[in-house]
Amino acid sequence: MKKIIEVKNLTKEYKNLKAIDNLSFDVFEGEILGLLGPNGSGKSTTINSILQLLNYSSGSIKIFGHVMKPDSYEIKKDIGVIFQEVAVFQELTVYENIDYFCGLYIRDKEIRRKYVMDAINLVGLNDFIKFYPKELSGGLLRRLNIACGIAHKPKLIFLDEPTVAVDPQSRNNILDGIKKLRDEGATIVYTTHYMEEVEIICDRIIILDKGKIIAKGTTDELKTLAKLEEKITVEVKNISEEILKEIKEFKTVLDLNYQGNTLVIVYKKGKDNLGELIDYLHEKKVAYSKIFSERPTLNDVFLELTGKDLRDWCLNIILNIL
């Protein structure tokens, strides 16, 4: 596969702090790479270094097979960047904003007109082209932000938290648009704290912590890193301490918690944990109203590897925006 981004031994130091510590990875043509990490993991520093918005201490970066430099304008014209902070002109309409940013790269008016309409269609802003930014909801404003960044049809796109604090309709619209960009040949580096988004759109994932890669692979590959294999939840009103103790001593049980009529059992690998538990409860004549099994999630993997819950990370980001 063709390498679009090549990062080798990248290091960025701030006095006594290594924000990026000897980082190496590749991004391949036509893929969506999810770049994840808690606050302070080096994620933003890595992206800014790749884009040459930040000087780094050592290492090398290539984009499209060429060394990336601050003055690599021929490379940069094929890159689209959509940061978390919305950056549009309040005095311009939706159409005028997209036309302005597209015009920085596309001089031909006919081609630019087509590209602008393509971007508007992609993000679903057809009914709002004459609106000003202040008249748009938060979700529509983020769609505009994305349209401005991708209107010139870049080959490589960086998307930083594009769906944070937006309504479900806008989120679905944005995700559909991102998949369409990938299907049309774009390569995308995507950062988000919503694990369901990562599972839906990312081909591969890299998890950073303290400036290092602590895990990488597909969603399924990362889930195999979780110590837990299965979590079974049982809604049960009456269960004795003796039975709880016996369940906890099952060979494949890692942990057990019983609170408020809800029993949660965490298992390591086993052939038929759910079947074994159901048989045991029937044998002991324990009546339950509901029982269901869950496999490890990406949030479970993230929590194990970094010690931080993505839901807390999500809350902090939203509070900072508000």
C-alpha cells in the first residue's frame, strides 16, 4: 500500500518534558486513521508537527513521499485541516465562506463553483447557503467548518474532534460525509473521543499516551488487548452471599459486583460463560428478570491502557467548549 504519511523517530521536547517520544508510524492511501489519546498524550503536538505548525526536536516526516518542511507549499495545497475550533468569517454567508477558502487553492471560477457546491452537498448545507454563521446552530456551524476545509478536494485531510457537542443529525451527516471522502480517495487522520465513531469509520487506530504509541491496529485487533473477555449483567432481586461467593470462584471470573439488584460479572476468556452462569442460576433456583452479555469495547481497552475513561475525557472537552 502507498504511504501518504511517514513519521520516523519523531521527538518533541519542552525543557524537561518529552511531549512526543521517538514516535514512528505510517498512514496509508485511502484509509481513515483514528488517532486517540487522553489530554496530554501528545496527539495535538503530533498533528501540529506533521503539519509543520510546530518545530520538533528530532526525527523525520514525509508526506506524499516528500520531506515535509514549513515552506512545502506544493504539499500543503493537497492537505485539508479542520481543527476543533470553528474558524469562519462571521460577515460572510455559508456559500461565501466556502468559496473564499476554496479560492485560496482553486483560481478557476467555474471549477471553484463546482467544488463549492460539491462541499455544500457533502455536508448537507444546501438549505443554508445564504445564512450567516451567527444564524446557524452548533451542528450546522461545524458542518460549515468542515466544508471550508475540504472544498478544494485535498488528498490528505486532518479532522480534529469534528463532531464534539453537535446534535445527532449533524453527527450522522458529518460521519457519512467523512466516509464518502474516503471512498472518493482521500486519506484521513481523525481524532475523536467518541468510540462508537471510531468503530464506524476508522480503518486503523493508534492510541497515544505520554508521547508514545501504546497500541495500534484495527478495532478487532485492539479489543483482543483487553484483559476482560466478557461482561455479563444479571437483573436479580434476591441472591445470597454464599451464591455470590461461589460465582466469584468460577475459574473464568475476574471480578464481581452486586448493587441495587444488578449483578455484574467480568470474565476472562472462556468457551460458554453465559451458558455456564444460566445453568448455575437455574440449579440454585435463583430467579432473574434479565440477563445479557457484552464483549469488550474500545473504551475498555482505552481505560486499561491509559488508566483514563474516555467518558471523562469527553466531559472535559465539552466543558472547555462551553
